[in-house]
Amino acid sequence: MTTKQFYNELNYVNHTQASRLFYANLVLKQPDLLPKLLEITFMVNDKTSTRAAWVLEYVCLKNLELLLPYLDTFTLNIKKVHLDAAVRPVIKICELLAKAYFGKADHLIKSNLHETHKERIIETCFDVLINDEKVAPKAFAMSTLFLFGKQYDWIYPELTQILNRDFPIQSAAYKARAKQIIAKIKKTKN
């Protein structure tokens, strides 16, 4: 399937879990579609990129290791994603990468997520927190930054400052996650 054919196919993806899963399974069965899916995901001014991001999230939920050969492409382009519906799945994938990297189980992410990748993810997550984004990507960004704060000691002070600063003006969902992250940071310091 060409990129154009796959692009046309992605126009049939809708917000339902069944639809996203159907196309994710298509990519899981034909991994050669993954670079095409990434290419479409990062056509950031095109509404089909949102549908591609939804599918990419489901692919990564099922098999994060498929993303390994494309970590450079993924981390180079995540900061360009700006459509609300595409930001959420991309930042969710960042959280999945952080969880795999810092998790107790052996995971190939641990040996393949390089310094540059981590720096790009961290930068993008901070951007999500300080920009006018929806609550879900902000929550994923907080969790991702908390995990990377285990390795980079400068993250916790910055993260705490942003969370405290924005706390009074954010939604109840934001406040709940921010309280949770701040409590975890305090617990880590003790």
C-alpha cells in the first residue's frame, strides 16, 4: 500500500475504539505501514494527521517496540504537532516511552531511547504544560516529566514551579493530577 493509499484509508478512521483498533491491527500485521503512518501523523496541518495519531497511539499501546527504528523521526517531529486531537495521542506515546524506560521489566526501550530522544520528549512535554493545551495531554506530560525527573534533577523544581503557578487557573482534572505529581515529587525527595 502506498502512502497515498494509506492516507485515503485513514480517512475512514473515526473516534471509536473499534475503528482505531482495526487500523492499528492493520499496521501491526503489516509493519511496513508504520513509516507511512508516522509520515501522515506528522502532516501536522492536515486533519487526517489526527486520525493517524489516534492509530499510532493504539499501535504503540499494543507493541511499543515497533516504534524503535523510528524514535528519531518520532522525537524530531513531536514538537510540531498542534491540532488538539493529535497532541493527546502523541503525548500519550511519550508517556508510554517514559513508562517503558523507567519500568522494572526489561524493555528494549531502555537501550534504544537515547539522550537526544529524551531531551526532545522533555522539551515537548514542558511546552505542552506551558501552552494552551487540553487537560489530557497536560496530564500525560506531567507524568512523563515526573518519570524523567528521576534521571534529571533539574526537572522536579521546574515542574513543581509550573504546576503551582498554573494550579489556581486550571480545571479540577488538572488540579487532581498536579496534586498527585507534587505529592510524588515530595515523596521522592524524602
